[in-house]
Amino acid sequence: MDNEELKKELDNLSKKSTVEELQKYIKDMIEVRKFRTSLLERMCLLTEEIGELAKEVRKTDNNLLIDENKEYSSSLENEITDVFICLMGMCEMLDIDIVQALKNKEEINFKREWK
């Protein structure tokens, strides 16, 4: 697969795309962009992206101080997407079906007593 084919795959994604389709796109994107890394590197990238997301969230709260002289070029939507891509990339690396993993985890949660 090349960048042009990847773009076509992206263009075919929609609000009705399945999680499996999203996972396949991210898997293909990782291959095309040669983002092959170790699990540790992916965890570090995820941690960085979570930090960037935290900074974006801070900017939404008027009670928190931010450097108003600094130009911020990102957005909350972009940072949430980066975190999602990192998580899905880790799922791809570990061959985790995130839908099944969610079901398995929720079965555990349903057995808990929530107060």
C-alpha cells in the first residue's frame, strides 16, 4: 500500500465506519508512514499526546492559568484524535480487538457494585 491508496481508504471512512475499519486504517497508516516502533515507544508517544490533550483541556477552563502570550496551534479535537490513534496503534501492535476487549472489561464491571 502507498500514500495514495491510504488516502482513498481514509476517504472511505465515515460516521458509519466500524471500529474494525478504523483499526484497519490505523494499521495501514502505521505501515505506510513506517511508524513501526516498540510498545515502549508507543507508550511514550501516548503519554506525550495525553500531555498535549491535558494542555488543550486546561485552555478550556477560565480558572486555570495559561501563557496568553504563547501561540497555541493545536486543538482539543486534534489532541483527542492523536490519543485515539496512539491507543488504536497499540491495539494493532498487540493484536487486540478493542470491541471484544470492551465487552470483556464491561462484563467485569457489571459484576461490580457501583455506588
